[in-house]
Amino acid sequence: QALLLSSAAVRDADTAAPWVLRAQDGRAEKVAVRLGLRSGGWVEVLQGLQDGDLVLPGAAVQPGQRVRAAAAAR
């Protein structure tokens, strides 16, 4: 059972210190992650996130910025 994430949500994915932004208590929080396999626009997250964490893929969001979850447009 792997935790998969869109590769677009991972920042600095090709460096030794990849990270993502996670919504935590109404703020964008920078979280270091350890990555595994990558394929077809998806990446396996081995460490740093848990199932159910809300990851912020937008490049316009910065660590510490206030965020609010909303339903995705269809």
C-alpha cells in the first residue's frame, strides 16, 4: 500500500531535499518528504506524509500563508 502524490505537488523533487506544502491548522506548512518510485506523473511518498493529509499543489502558495480547503471544481 503506497502513498501516491501528483509529481506536480512535489517541490525540489530532483534534489536531496524534496518537500511539499501541507494544509495544517489553516496555514501552508512546508514538509520534507522522502520519495520512492516515480511513474506517469505520480510519485511514491515513503516518509513525511500520512494518508489523509491535504497537500497544496499550487505554486502560488508559500509556506506560512493562510489557506482554506474548498471542494474541487468539476
